[in-house]
Amino acid sequence: MTAKAAVLQNGVDSKSVPTSAEMIERARDLSKLLAAQAGEAEKLRRPTDDVIQALKDAEIFKLMSPKKYGGFEMDLDTFFEVGLALSEGDASMAWVANFYIEHVWIFCLFPEQFQDELFADNSYALAPAMLSPTGQVTKEEGGFRLSGRWSWSTGIMHADWVLPAAIVTGEDGKRAPVFFALPRSEVEVEDVWFVDGMQGTGSNDVLIKDKFIPEHRMLSFKAMIEGEAPGAKVHPSPVYKTPMLPTLGLAAAMPALGQARACVRMFQERLHDRMENHGTRRVGTASKMRLAHAEVRVDQIYLLLRNLVEDVMELRENATRLDRTRWATQLAFAVDQCKSVIAYVCEAAGASGHFQSSPLGRAARDINTVGAHIVFDLDARLELHGAAMLGEEIPGILV
């Protein structure tokens, strides 16, 4: 399919592409729905169908897909503000939505042959990307055969495709991680998502049994990390030359900051209610100080991440190893600070916050789980960045 045909089929031209401000406003409106359905998502242990449909109707998943295929081709600054707005509604469903957007961006980095197939009928595809390379791969004529189990499959409950990672041995004999792409219909899902936080993500296990994957449905981690993936040569927009890890880290960090913001707002509302209703608990000086302190800290975290976004957009594929370790450390630090702010607010909000139905209690449970993500291991990030600052060799792929 030609680029023009794809755009016409998707019914999108330059006149119908919304502005960044319009997309952010759509996300702000949607955050109210996410908040209203957060309790139901927690009970279902997956995002609600209503929320996923509303996100589709608002064209949120087109955010970072190429204009060539009918998408909006927006950059990290819009992604950050849209994801943050959604995250003020609910951490779990925003986590899924943010990763769906980011995984569409990953699809845009694959070879053009696969992109033409994937985007032939729609401007996006919903997919989990399972980062841990736990599968078994065998090279065959024209592609690979893949089997295994992958955990932490965020987005699998409404997925069209899946993106499992695995280790492949190249022609030079070196082993390296890659993403493969398979239709959702070719995998099995095992219901294992019984967790104490982020319950509404439905991040169940994916099982793949002896499936053949053509070579053009493979994407190198190294190329993504360095901003040199095949899609970066297909699409002229700088967003496709962005390193993978800060993009992934932003998708995961926004729910933490969004919920920190929401908790400060809810605490403020509770104090207002106490003042107006003259209950048994008065609003003392300590509560007012804690409210103000929490607001300042949340503003600091926002500015740190906003500055990170601008830095990533400026440097892109020219980023050094030191730049990438700095970004990874800032993301981990920001999430650690969000965790601290939410605990600080919940501590002062009263015992009612411990009911399972309380948005404050849900935020506390969710942020503790978010902070356990491998990219937010602050001790590990600090060690690597300190080593990079001293000119030492940095091991591993998560930088």
C-alpha cells in the first residue's frame, strides 16, 4: 500500500490532525472517566472496556504513529503532557494507555515492510512489550521460531499484537536482545495478575508455543537504544530517532507523577471539607504546612521531568552514554520522590484513606508497585550514572 493510499484509507489528512493542546485537553477530559472507573478496573484486574473505547474514540493511540499511516506524529513533549493528564485519573489504566502509545512508537521503528502490513487497516495497534528476554529462539530460513513464557505483559487484555523480547545470536556469534512481533491470536494468556498494586493493568503472562516469525518482524534493542532503528530511516520526524529507554521510562513514570498530583489535590479537598463542616478534626498548622510542602515537591518533580523531555528532544540519537545514564537516574529519582510525596500526604489524610475504595489508598498501593519496575531501581541507576560520570565502562542494556 502506498503512503497516500494508507492516509486516505485511515481518513486522515493534515487538516484533520489535532494540535498538541487539543490532545492534552482530550486527555484531561478522559482522566475523569479513568478516575470514575478506577475501582471497577481494580475489581476486574484489567482496564475497563469503556475506558479503552473512550481512548480509541479520542484518538489517543494515534499520538505517536506516523502521518504516513494516518497518525499524528507528535513528539515527546505532547506524549508527556497527555500521559500525565491521563495519570491524574488512575495509575493502572493510564499505565496501560501510556504503554500502548509508546508501543505504537516501537512498531514505527520496525522495518518498513512490517509497518506497511501492520498499519494497512489502522493507524495503530495495541500491544504489550515484554522487556525481559525470556524466550527460546531458533533461526530458520527467512525468520525465527519462538517459544516461551513472558511475564509483566501490560496491555495484553485488549491487545491486537504482542512484542516479546528474546536473545538472538547474530552472524558474528554475539548474542543480543531483540523484539519480535506476533498477532495476539498466536499467543496464549495465563491469568496470574493477583497483586497488591496496579491491579487494574491486567499484566498477565503470555505463552508462545513454537511460532514462526518472519525476519522483518524483528527489531534490535541496540538500534532502538541508540536511536538508529530501521524506522528512523523511514520516517523523517525526529521522534523516531529518540532513544528507547527515556521514552519507556517516561511512559512508566507519568502514572507516579499524575497520582502524586492527584493525592495533593485530594488532600487539599479533604482539608477544605474539614474546615467547612467543622468536624471533630480541625485543620491545624501542621496540615497546612504539609499541604504546601507536598505541592512544592510535586512541582519540582514535574519540572525535573519536563526538563528531561526537552533534553531528550534536543539530543536524540546524538546522546552519549553519560546522557542516557543521567536520564535513567532522573526518572528513577522522580518516581522515588513521587512515592515519598504520596506516603507523606496519605500519612496526614486520616484513617479513611486505608479503605480499599479510597483513591488515596489506591494511589499508595499503586505507587509502591510502580517503583518496583526495573528501570526505577534508584540504587542501580545512581551507581551506573556515577560510574559514567567517572568515565568507567557501563555494562548492561538498560541505559
